[in-house]
Amino acid sequence: MAYLEPSEFVTKMVDSGESKVYMSTKDTVIRAFMAGAILGLAAVFAITVATKTGSLLVGSVLFPVGFIMLYLMKFDLLTGVFTLVPLAWLDKRPGVTVGQILRNWGLVFVGNFAGALTTATMVAFILTYGFNTDGGALAAKVATIGESRTLGYQTHGVGGWFTIFIRGMLCNWMVSMGVVGAMISTSAGSKMAAMWMPVMLFFFMGFEHSIVNMFLFPFSMIMGGEFTVADYLIWNEIPTVLGNLFGGLCLVGLPLYFTHVRTSPDRKVI
């Protein structure tokens, strides 16, 4: 395993954030679309496994396959760019402005959502033979998940909203550790192992991931979940996105940057 020291891989994080700002609109959207589509497929795979085996743990162990595939292909998730792109601005990289950061986040959001929605539609189509039959046990399970993670939070009011926010924060704490894990080694096997662990943790713990939810909730609505688009946005997607932003940037990106790149002088011990 060719392990890189934190000062090396955190510099790679800053370089990566800068490169995403300069990336063309076409490349940004296509990479984001593919990331959303693959992560959606990984989510339905994990839910299918958990439903058929009766074990959430087994589904959680297998879910990171999708995350690993998309990052090895250098596709982009909103959760990752939340963590990486602002570091290039903090490092005063030329051309990296707040406006350019928001442009990147907006394009990645649109691409991720389009990819996740495309996968949701395709999976719903094949489960129902062109929307002509019932989706079976998997459809029922997904519909229940969608209702419990929108209306279930809504019943708790403000406390429910902040519960989603904190779950989103904890989620991107772990997912961003996976993003960083892809940079700590030059070996593909080591990269995969480093990405696997935190992503498995977030899925098993039921934390809220904005891109997984871009797949899950439209899929749930197609499969008969009884909640509205407004329920999904207000009682899941919006607080999840905000929590993902806070968790990835404040719990991963900034601590690494300020302790391994913009470090303080060593203490003088007399």
C-alpha cells in the first residue's frame, strides 16, 4: 500500500477542488449524471439484498460497491464537491470565487438529480413490467421507507427537521471520509478499502444522503408512497442537503485543511 501523508493528500484535495471549478459545463453535468445514476443503482441493490436476506447489515456491506465504482471513474457527487471545492477558495487558487463554487454545486446537483431520477424510472419500469403490474415486496418496502423518512419526520415538527439535518451532517462526515480515502493511496485496492469502511457505516446507521434520496424518494413515489413532492423537499431533501454541506465541509474539509496545509507554527517548549 503506497500511503500518502496527510500533508500530501490534503494538497490533492485542494487541487481536486480547483480542477472541478475549471471543468467544462458538459463534463461537470455528465460526470454528475453518471454519479447519481450509479449511486441510485447501488441503493436499490442494497435495499433488494436487505429485503431478501432480512439483514440490513448485509445490504450495508454491499452498498459501497456503487460509491467505489463512481469515484474510481472520477464521477462527482454533490456531497464530495461540498467538501473539496471550497478548499480551493480558501487556498486562494486563481479564478476560484464564491460564484464559481455555487456554479459547480448547482451543476452537480442538477446532474446528480437527473441521473438518480433516470435510474429510479428504469428500475420502477422493470419491476412493474412497464408500470403494468405490482412491484412486489421491494416496491412495498421502498414505499414504506419513503413515507417514514418524510411524514415520519414531519410528525415531530422542528425536532424532526433538525433530526434530518443532523443525520445529513453525520452522513457526509462519513461519505467525505470515503472521498478522502480515495486520495490516501496510489493503489486501487487500498483506495477501495479506505472508501468502503465509512460508506458502509453511514448506510447501516440510516444517515441521510442527498443523492441517495434523489433516487429513493422519486422511486418511492412511483412505487406508491403516499407523500407529496413538497413533503419530500421540505421534510427530507432540503435539510439533508444542508446537513451534508455542513458535515462534509466543517467536519472533514476544514479540519484537514487547517491542520495539514494552513498549519500554525510549532510551539516552543522551554
